[in-house]
Amino acid sequence: MDLDDHNDDNDRPKTPLEEDCCGNGCIPCVFDVHKRLLNEWENRKAQDVKIKISSNLLSLLSYKAFVIADISETSKDYILVHLEYQEYKMQNSLNLYLIPGQYIMLHSWCMSRPYTPITWTKRGLVLLVKVYKQGKFSIHLKNAPLGSSIDVRGPYGDFKYESNSFRQIIMFGIGSGIAALYPIARTIVDDETELTKVHLIVGFQSVEHVPLKKELRCLTDYWNFKCTLQLSQLNNKTIGPHGLNIKIGRLNKLLVADYLQCNDTETTLILICGTSEFNRSMKEWIQEMNYTHLHIFE
């Protein structure tokens, strides 16, 4: 990431206005973000560390207006939403930076929701969105006219992966939790210097509900990537795309133990993303198996 040195007090994080908070209980709230950034700024200043100005197009404290460039279905109940920053030419010194697994906040229709981009460019990003029958925000997003504006701030999330720091990474997710895990897997297998093996295990209701099938199929062409779809329903379409393993049944303690039985606890990283109940149960099971390298995407 390109950063410019700056030692001036002008680099102190700007305090958000009261109206900058949308009142929707966002996690994180702009005031929580400001408090953390202010603490970091004060610590750097006390230690006489050069302060940096980020050249990221995205902002942690304020929303930027993006345009909905495309919306497409990727599976039953899931859509892909392409967002682009239209003022990019006016701010060509800025680029959009994300670390795989980070999320952003969307704000529109007097509501805010977090989403994890699955891919991104210097001025745009793609979101995997699950459309819930009673989900007002996701329904609005699915039906939004192309070219309409939506506000974005971020990115957030503290997960950072150091290349070749583990022999294998086992990823457990359900539903839209795949959005946090997929870009991490893709980044690893795209790196020719990586020797880490990745096994992505994601649970869905059926094959029809599995998003990103084409993208996952492409990843299986790499020697160090494997994907298993754990389906809760058995029907006449349980034959998945070539290269993707299909297993029937919900992820439970016995299945998790079976997936992990041949892995060394010291050289394996476990990543988890799903509902709060799923994350809590997975953490309990995995810690009972003495795995200590664990990260949960809340």
C-alpha cells in the first residue's frame, strides 16, 4: 500500500459528527473506529513514530458514494453485486485497498449492513449477498436500479495471514460465511510461492444454494486447494460441479473431528465463518481437539 510520511498534528483522526452515526447499531460504529484510531495515533506520537497518511480510496470514518454497476444471480438466494467508485478519475492518486477477509459497511435506505467483498479492483468491488425473504436490506439491494448510488465505508477486520506460516489451512463455513473464506483461499493458491494446502469446507442446504460454483471449480485446478460441500438435503441434484466433493449432512462435532483427524495441531490454521451459534460451537469443538491456531470471522 502506498503511504506518505506525515508528522503534523493535522494527521490526527478527525472526530465524526453526531450525524455521521446512522443509529442502526453498526459494528463497528464510526465512534468506536475513531476511538481506536485516536489511541493508535496517540501511541505513535508518544513513541515519536512517523505517522502515515493512507492512500486508500475507502475511509474508516466516512462513507464514500459508490454506484451499483451490475447485479447477477450466482445461485438460489444469492446474488453478486458489483460496485464502482465513479469519482476515481478525480482522485486518481487513491486506490481501493483490502486485505482478504476484511469487510465493509453499506449504507442506504436508512439502513446499514456489513458485507465481505469477494473480489476487488483499484476502484470497485464485488459482494456476495444472500437475499433473505424477510431481509429488507438484501431485498432492496437485489431490486436496486443499476447506476443507483450506495454508500460504503471501511475496510474492517483484523485477520492477517503471513505467507507459508502454516502447512495447511482448514476453513469451515456455512451459507454467506463463504464470502470471508473464498478470497483468502484464492489469494493463497494464486501465489506461486505458497506451499500451504487449503481445504474449504462449507455447508449449504443443497447444490442449488451453493454460490460461486464456477469460481470454486477454478480453484480446484490448483494442487494445494480442495473444496468439500456439506449439504443438509439429499435430492436428485446432489452431483456437484466437477472437482468439488459432495457430502450429505450438517456439520457437527463428529464430522469436524473426521476432517481434522490427519492434521498436526501445531502446523494447522483453522478459519471459521458462519452464524453466531455455528461459530460458537465450532470454536468449542476445535479447542477440545487442542487446535490453538484459530480465527473466527464474527
